[in-house]
Amino acid sequence: MIELNEIQINKIKQTALSAFPAEMCGVLTVDDFIQINNINSSPEKSFTFQPSEYAAIIDVAVAIVHSHTKKPDVNLSVDARTPSVKDIKCQKLSGLPWLIVATEGETVTPAVQLPRSPSAIYEGRDFIWYINDCFTIVQDYYRFQLEIVLPDNQFDAFNDSTDEVIKEYADKQGFYDITTIDDIQKGDVVVLDSLGQKQNHLGIYHDEMILHQMQTSRFDPFDNFKGRINRILRYGN
């Protein structure tokens, strides 16, 4: 995880506020932040570096930074820092970490980072798609508790049919179905029906509890989920 110094934090905040309602963009160097002009045709929705400016400093760039913006009177259903699918794809292509802040014109949030940093702290994580969601908590549990590294999820924004994605992912990554709930064991993934939808939430069975990510991640009693369990998945060859 990149640690920002006070100069970088202040420059990012000032630049984000000055650019609002457009997205600001720039790069981190080892000890500074350098703004680059956003020449995107819809700068309030996306950013595109001015090519010559980026080319001039790419050799000293250690991360790319940009802001997401929202109108002050609009309440979003997701965290404004949520990376877009484009953000995720372009971060991988850039070969550099990306930091995303958000502003409504008055305040600037702390940055989230792509790629995200795995964490063995499972409880109390604030929900952000692709950063702290029900899939990433499964990833982290498997990494730190079971020493199994699972690839990133295959969801395309919020438009994919969740059950089809889970089925394809589970089959490819070596999960298989457990057909009897009484056979559930520590580390099994439960695929849950939630909020009137099918197979749209994941959790992990752990000592008579389910670890899952809601607005904050937490352990809840297994008995609370028995009417919502659609599938039970176990990792193995």
C-alpha cells in the first residue's frame, strides 16, 4: 500500500477541489504529486492524460492518481471511489498502482488503491466494490487462512448475471458443490440469495458463523442464513 506524505495529500486534495466538477488526474513521484491536464471529452465522468505531459514525467511516476466526482445533492448507492471496469483494466495496462479519491466539491476522501492490498483483518471493512466486497473477503480468507490464492472476480461492473458468473468461476477455479447442508465445513463458500435476488452474495462458513461483507464486514450466526443458502462450494481437486 502506498503511503502518502503530507505534501502529496495536500496537493491531491487541492487539485481535486480545483478541478471539480471535472475529474483531476496526475502522477505521484517518490515525494511529490504532479497534475496532468485532463483532456477527456467528458471530464466530469472520466479522464485522459494530455499525452506530452504524461510522456515528460512517466519515468519518475510511481503511481497514477485521479478523482471521481459527484454532485453534492446526490446520494450514491455505492462509494464514490468505486473503481470502474475501465479503471481496473487501464490500471493493469499501465503497470502502475492507481489511487482514486472522491469529491463533491467541498471535501476529498482518502484514496483507495488499485490493485487492492489483501488483508488478514476480516471484520470492520467498509464496503467498496472491487476493494472490499463479498468476493474479496473470500479471496483474503483463502489466502491467509488456507494459503490458496484465488484469481480476481470476473464481474463486469454490475451488469453480469451473477449466478452464471459464479458457476463459471467456481468450475474453473476448482470448486465443487456440496449437496447436503449438514456436510458443511470450515472454509466452504456459501452462495446466498439476498435482497430478493438469486446467488448475489457470498460468505464463508467458519466455526458456526458466516463471514461476509455487508456495509461493513462481519461474522453472523450460521443459523441466520439457512433459508438463503443457494449453493455450498468447496475447494478441491
